[in-house]
Amino acid sequence: MEIKEIMNIDEEKVKKFQKYKDLLLEWNNKINLTAITEENEIILKHFIDSCTILKYIEDNQKIIDIGTGAGFPGIPLKIMNKSLEITLVDSLNKRVNFLNEVINELELENIEGIHARAEDLGRDNNYREKYDVATSRAVANLSTLLEYLMPFVKVNGICICMKGPNIEEELNEAKKAINELSGKLEGVYNFKLPNSDIERNIIIVRKVDKIKLKYPRKAGIPAKEPIK
């Protein structure tokens, strides 16, 4: 599978994705970054999957990627659009060390990796309501995820939640959380990854007002007791 052909990108971007893949596999021998180690699967399930949200993002926006892990979707977004200002957040410092290595090796600018829990960082005024877009990929159920993401987004900004198949029940259970967190469901987009039968869903929630100061709750509570 050639990422160049599927995504129609120039040679500079191809080289960055290749270097990113090499670093991912190298570091994966030392720390657990991904269970996906076959080259075509990395391209499809990590790189291309990450880039499926590009159409919902505008140039020069500030983006925060919560629970980024090995840098998905944040680093592919940055490779594809240099104008974006991106903050990558992960709770494991080893992964943040990897992210910083990738940022340095790929010579990416206006992107940083931060070691923190979303619940703590969401209460920090340096990050709270400072972003146009908050996104996350396969981190938690939708109610919990929105409590992680919404505190970071400016009023009228959006949360882009990247999900797999079968989200109807999750969406239904998240109605209270969306309302409680000053959100409005803007769209649910279902599709399959190119040349595959892998189903994906993108859920977009717009922030329509300031969020209550009690959110996010203390670390661990959103996952144990989602808003219902």
C-alpha cells in the first residue's frame, strides 16, 4: 500500500511518514506503542485513519489531541497541514518521550508533547478553553471522552471523536453528557477506510457555551462514573 497514491501527497510528506513509521517500529521494541506492526496496516490503520478528520479542520487552528499514545491523530495532521498548532497529551511519560523524538526527527514546528492527565490539564487556565478543536481516537466511551475534551475547547469550537463501528448505543447514552457539557451534536459521519471493510465513525460535538467549573471532575472519576 502506497500512502502517496491513496492520499495524493508530495515526496516531502511521504518521507516524513516513512521516518515516523521507522521510529514507531524502533521504539515499539522498547515500549508498548502499538500492536499494529505490519507496514501496510500502520499506513492504513494509523496514518490514513488519523487523516480522515482533516476535512473538519481549518488552516491555522489550535488543536489538542488527548490520549494521543504514539501520536495519533495529531502527528499525521501536522505532517499534512503545517499551519496547525498542535498539543499532544498523554498520561505516560515514556510515550511523550517518543513523541518528542518524532517531533525533533521530523523537524515539526508548533507542536508539543505534554505528560499529563486530561482531567488535570483541563483545569489549568493555560489550556482550558484555549483550543479550536479537541480530538481523540479510541480513548473512552463518548460520555467520558467528552468530559475529557470539552473543557479544552473555546465556545463555538468542536470536539472530534474518532470511533469504530456500532456507536448507536454510545451516542444514545451520551445525550445527557453532551447537554451537561454545553455541547450540541453537530454530525455523525460513517465511512470505511480506503481499500478495506474497516468501518469508522466520526462524531462532532460543537461547544455552544462555557462549561461548568466543576468539569472535568477529578482524575479517574469520568471513566468510573460517566455523566448519565
